Amino acid sequence: MIAVVRIAGQQYKVEKDQTLYIPHIEGNAGDKIDLEVLLADADGKLSVGTEVKTKVQAEIVDHLKGDKVIAYKQKRRKGFRKKLGHRTLYTQIVIKDIK
């Protein structure tokens, strides 16, 4: 069974026991979360919109930081240099059940 879910404003195609890295969501490691299902496919039977009765449950595994991204700006002959960086926060989840 395959489902399309919305997590933090983005859509993900998920299957059972799949691991995802999503934008940071609140919760602790081990917490169970229910995901909003937009589309479900059960052996060729497609359900969309309000007729979706499928529920997707996931478990938070860990909170991580992504790779460092550096933004460097410079204007030649002016002595202007600016170096900024950030690391995006992610949450690792595992899809436990699709029913």
C-alpha cells in the first residue's frame, strides 16, 4: 500500500517501514505521530480527497542538522565581504503503519 501524505507543507510518497528526513517538527524521539493523507493506493484501488479513509502512523526516530550551507557575498574594490552560514534542522521518522 502506498500513500501520499502532507508533512510540514510538503508532500511525500510513503510506504510501510520507510525512513524519511523531513523538516523539523515538534516532538521527542519515540513519539508517535499521525500524518494527513492526501491520496491512498491499495492494490490498484485509488482514493483521493474526502473519500480517503486510510490512516498513516509514524514514529520520530531522531532530530538532526543538515550540512552547513555558506552564503558568501563580496563587492569588488569596496572592501565589503560577508560570510554567513546555517544548518537546517531535520527530523528523521519511520512509517510504522498504513491502514
